[in-house]
Amino acid sequence: MLINEDFLKFFNDLERHLRIEYNDGRFSESSFMGTLYRIKGKKSNPIISDKDNFEILSQAAQLRNIMVHNEGVAEPTEEFLIRFKKVVNRIIRPKRVLEVMRPIRELSVACLDDSIEDMINLMKKNNYSNIPVVENHKLKGVFTERTLFHYMMMDNKGIVKKDMKMQDLLEAMDLDNDPTQYFDFIPKDIDIYEALISFEKDYEEDRELEILFVTEHGLSSEAILGIITVWDLKQAFL
């Protein structure tokens, strides 16, 4: 395929993708650059919002206009085409959550019989802020620095013993027991843009989604496949 044809194919694929994703499939909704500016302004897509990527897309739009209206006047260099195709692929073929999550087998998790003392020592040693409590591959709760406080507020005696088990704290580990900080579930096959929206939406609502637990269909009753955090998503976009 000639370099001009290759460039125009990728440009048309990108334009079609943006029209479907951001213009409801309408051609007349906005120009290509108008759509890009709107996406960047709303921060709807971190790849497009990136300064360097946006510059590449802007240059591609100018080049496309010249090529279409003045045939034979200009063509992309091979170096520019490689950079452009890389950006386009990241936009129209985003990674899936399953590709960027941290598998549960690589994480430190607690069992119901693990003691408070052991889990606190593990958190201190590794600088963890939370540890998932798992039984038969399913999430039972998340042990955090706030769990003991919640337990003492629930128990009339307000006593916590270091040899108590995770099993004893399950009620205090209710995944929604803190309205501002919580955990949620997400299907393995959605793309990383959708995962990022989950975090950004709650940030705007003054809530803090700490971890997304990845399962087959995003149900809390399913086996945990892995976890994903904002940090994981940032690394994926980089």
C-alpha cells in the first residue's frame, strides 16, 4: 500500500470512530478538528487530551486537507505516518481491563482465618493501605486502616484484640460502609476508557473509588480475576 493510501485509510478510520463515539454517528455534528477540540476540552479521551498526541492529530488533519484538495502537493513522511498510526491505534483499539489489571494471583490477599496482627504487620511491611479478603476466589471484604475504627463503632465494648480473625471483622468490611471511599466491580472485557470514567465520575462527586475488582461480568458474586487502580490506568495510557 502506498504511503498516501495508508495515511488516508488510518485517518478515515479515526474520523469514523470519533463520529460514532462522540457525534452519535452524525457527519454534520462538527468538523474533525471541532470534534478533537471538544474531546480535549471535556477531557473525554486521555490519548487525545495529551498535548503531543493532539499536535500529531492536528498536523494529520492539515495534511489530509492538503492531500484531498491539492492532489500530489504533499504526503506524510514515513516517520510521521508511524507516529500517527500509533496514536490512532491507541484511540480506536484501546486496551481492555483484562490486559492492564494486576492478577489476583500476584497480590497479597487475606483469608478469613488470618489474624489482625498478621495483616497489620503485612500492611506496614509493604506500605499497603488495604488488603482484599478472599474466600474461594470471591471477595468477602477489604481490610483497610479504617476497618478497625468501623468495628469499634459497631461493637458496644469497642475492643479489638490482635488475635481476632478477618472473619470477625466482616461486618465492618462492608464494601459500602464509607460513603466517600469505596470499592466496586468491573467486567474484564470493557476498555480502559470506561474504567477511567468510573474513577473520574466519583472524583467529581467528591467520592473516592479506591479499587475496581475485575470479574467475568462485573458481578460481586463472581470470582475475582484481578484489580485495577487509577495508577494502573495511568501506566496503561503512558
